[in-house]
Amino acid sequence: MLAQCLESNKGRGLVLIKKGKKTKGVVKGAPSGFVVSLLVHAAAFLLAGMLVVFTVHQKEETKFVPPKPVDRPKMKLKKPKVKVKKTAKPKPTTRIVTKVKRASMPDIQLPEMSGMADGLVGDIGGFELLPDLQQMTVFGGGQTIGNDFVGTFYDFKRDRAGRPIPMSDVQFVDAMIKFNSSGWKPSSISRYYRSPNKRYATSFMMPPIRSSVAPTAFNEADTIGYAWMVHYKGKLVYPEDIKFRFWGMGDDILAVRVNGEIVLNACWEDNNRGTYLIGGKWVSNATKNRQFYMGNNLAWGGDWIELKAGEPVDMEVIVGEVPGGTFCSMLTVEVEDAEYENNRQSRGIFPMFKTAETTHDLADAILEHLVPGEADVFKGPIFRDYLVPENTNTAVVAEQEAEAPEPGAEEEPSKMRLWTLNNGKTVEAEYITKIGNDVVLRSAKGKQVKVPVAEVSAEDIDYIQISNPPKFSVDFLRSSKQVFIETTPYLNETPPRVLEWTFGAKLKQENSMAYDHELKVEYYAFGQQYLDADKYKLLDHQVAHFTPTAENKRAFRMEGKRAVQLMDYDLMDHRRGMRVAESLVLVTDVRGEIVAYNSTANWLYDNLETLQERQVGQFLDKSCERVYPTGPKPTRY
């Protein structure tokens, strides 16, 4: 019997019992029936365990079989065309609230860069005056593109901790001469203040400006406009073999080193301070050296430089100001055997040195101060390790390549909607107007019917309310505070005129009609060039949201979080800078329709679609198209 059981269960797991010697604990002499029964039960338990394990294992290996795809009828979709319907203009208001506050002498403060910004305005609680370090300036931008020169700003009137120290113009020149003798080592001027704010330049085209303006590009408003220097370091490389030389002019400092050797010293020469010696005893061998104007003095021609294709070399540039007054550092390139268009001085218009295409923002910063014909900011070689097709005006070409909208008639969207009455009936009709307590609807057949407002649903009442926005009075706000700038003690000059402007808007509902829907309020503030009254600049653009309620007395007021600083001054017989000019305030409902506006010029509202493409800091004309600023006319020739 036992033998049969063992034989019949062979291979079913009972061998594990034998190997585990589980029967070793059975008492010798026990009845054989008990032993047999014990073995049978043990075999049954093991068999059940194997079956359970087998079942679980099989479940894990079960594969999912996806259902058969269902054939669905396909609908051919037609791209809808929407015709933009020009609605009637809301009647504009014409009030501009202006408040001018004159700072008292104890509140004198040094200037900072304009805090022009656009974006959403939430909780308005005053403003902060901070420069935008990402803004493009003639000293460079706030972010590197990898193929640029890193500029470090030094103020020799402060120690390394930023504390004021005695420094005359002659002492500054001596310190810079020692800096040159050290091989332009930063350690030789480590005792002086070094700004933590870097600028990344792809060119060195800094037309004549007031020296008191320059340090603000590095957020160094505490620096008075003299005895400062910027040291740029980078790589000089070109994708092909090239032979060229620099032409430049510095007021007061412009010097260039390539592979540790001076190749151009264009520092100011006509003074008694020895400024020219900042660049060492280098002498130009250019045949037309100092025979034509660039900026506010005659240009210097540099040594010929030969570069091998794709082989980078070290390059350094220093710019700076000694006594204050006017600052200028302009660096251009002449390629051997290249032909250039002549300017009114009967000499070639050399392209500015650059390591990247000239962006529209950089061109704006330069052309606002550059006399036309003294340098070309777009053409010429780009010193980097790869070639691109040369063009005459990168920024303009890029704009011309923008895709034009597809022509063709567009369909006007239907204004029919489903109205629900309190009795449960529905009707498809177009909303016409509201007269008293009745709403006038027009059916699809053109029949007009009056329906009491009390008989339509809450959703329909909400629709009626949105379609009948209340009237608002809208005002543009502007206030200014005068800022005083400390100028150089070494020159008798009139300080620049500086005003810090804060812009804003306010609106108030003219009745108490319920309107529980959010409105978007935005304003645009514009400056106008003194050099060209047809050129404008978007100074500020802010957006906020407002829902008229009884709690806020159905009124709203917004102000910019940052002040916009406008500076103007007289330089080379021209008034530079700009004045606050036009403004536009828009109030838009949830449908995107303008329910109220205030504009000081019709061309702003008439070209609103184009205006909405502009960004703060950009120049535009009266068609709201982006343009370049107008530079000063020549006065020396």
C-alpha cells in the first residue's frame, strides 16, 4: 500500500519530503495505519501547495489581448475662417492727470537705469527703481551668448570695499599707466572697486554720450562720471584666413591688445594729463591716421593683424573716462583690399568690430547716438569660427521674411445662441439690445421678438450683462521727480536733466449698474525723440485686472512698479534724449472687446494691432511699425 502510494506520487513533490527528512520524528513502533495516513495527508498538502503556486504563476504570465479596433466614420473637418469685424470705437476720454514733484536738496540721489518693464500688475504698492541688467546697452548685454567679451567695471574713486577714496584725474591716469605696464593684470588694480555686475559685449561701438550716463549700464549709479574703466576679455577668431586692422577713437580711453601685444592705442591725445600713455608708447603706421573724424575726435589706425582660419587668439579691450564730460569709444575694422562706401568725409565707412549679427536692440542703442556715416553697424566680417552669408541689415531682413497672412475672404462667426426660458422652452436667436426690462432677440428668420428679462435663465442674464458693459471714465496718470546728478569737479559742465517718471491709469464706472465681470486694464506710455519728432519709444506697458463691485466703489487705480528714468542733455550742439509724449489706456472685457479707452493720439488706437506687437524699449513711428532711432547730425565737418 505504501509502496503504491509512493510510486503513484512520484514526481509530484513528495520527494521534497524525503529530502527534507520530515518523517524522522515519527516514533518507532507506531501503527502502520497511522504512518500511512500521515503520509497520505502530507502528500495531499504538498499537492495543494503546488497547485496554488502554479495558479499564481500562470496568472502573472497572462497576456492582455486588446479588443479589435472599431471602425468609426471619419468626418472631414473644414478649417474655419473668422472675419475680424471692426466695431465702433468707444468714445474716448481726453483727461491726462499730471503731477510734477520737485525733490528737495536733502533728497538728492544719484541716478539709476530706467526700470522699464512690461507684465502683469498685481498688488500695487509703490515702485522700485532698479536697472534692467538684461537690457541691451552700448556696453553689452546682461547674458552671454558664448562668443562675446566679458566686461568688468572698475571705479578708481572707491576702494575694493566700495568706500570713497581720494582720486584725481592725474592719479587715475598714473594708475592706468601702471596697469598697462603690468601687462593688463587685474591684480595691479585690485585695491580699487570692481563691480560684481558683468556686461557681455559683441561690439565696442560707443558713440559720444555723457560720461555720467555710462556707469549706470553696470548698475553703478554711485559712480560719478570720471576715473572709471571697463576691461573686456575674449577670443578673436575668424573661420577663414584674414588680414585686417582696427580703426578707432577713444574719449578718453580705448586700447586693444591681441595675444598680449598692443595693436591699437586710440586714447585721447589732446590734453595735459598724459592720457595717451595709458596705451603705452605704441605708434600708428596707418597712412590715413588721424585724418578723419570718428565720434568727437580724429580716428587712429591700428596694426595689420593676420588670423589663421579657425585659430582663436586672446584679445582684450579697455575703455574708460578720465576727467568726465563726454565719453566715446568706437572700434571699427578695415579688411585688406576690401572696398567701402565713402561718407561725406571722402573716406570709407568702416564696419564696426563685432562677434555676432547686430540685433535690432543693439542697433537701437548705438544708432540713437551715432552720426550717420561714421561707422556701419550691420555690414562687415563677424569674428567667430563659422561663416554666414553677409547681409546689409540683419534686423530688417529678418522682419521682411515674416510670413504674411493668407489672403481670402473670411466668414464672420455666427452670433446665434440658444436661449432658455423659465418655462423650459428654448429658442435660438441673436441678441440685439436691451430696452427697459425687455431683451430684444432676432430669430434665424430675421424676426425680432421682445422677451422679458425675468423670463430668461440666469446664464442668459449673465450674457446680457456682458453684452452691455457700463460706461467708464478713463484717465492716464503720470508723475515725475527730479533727480540730481553729481558731475565731475574737473570740468565746468551742466548736469544732465533727469526725471524719474511713474506712469499709471485709473478708471471709474459712471453709474451703479451691476457688472460682475473681470476687466483687463492696460496702459502704454511713450517717449518722443528730441532729435526726431517722428520717432517714439515705448517707455512702459503695464496690465492689470479689475472687477467693479460695490466694495471697491466700482473704481480702480494702477501704477507701474518701476520708475522710468528719462535723461536729456546738450551734446555737440544737439539736445539728446527724449520727452514724455503720447499715452494709451485700454479697458477690455472677457470677450476681448474694448469697452473704453483713452488715447492722446488717434494713430495709437488706429494701429492697435501693430502696437500690440511692440515691446518696451523699442522705437516706432506713427504707424506703430518698429524703426531705428535717428542719430545726431555731424557738427565737425
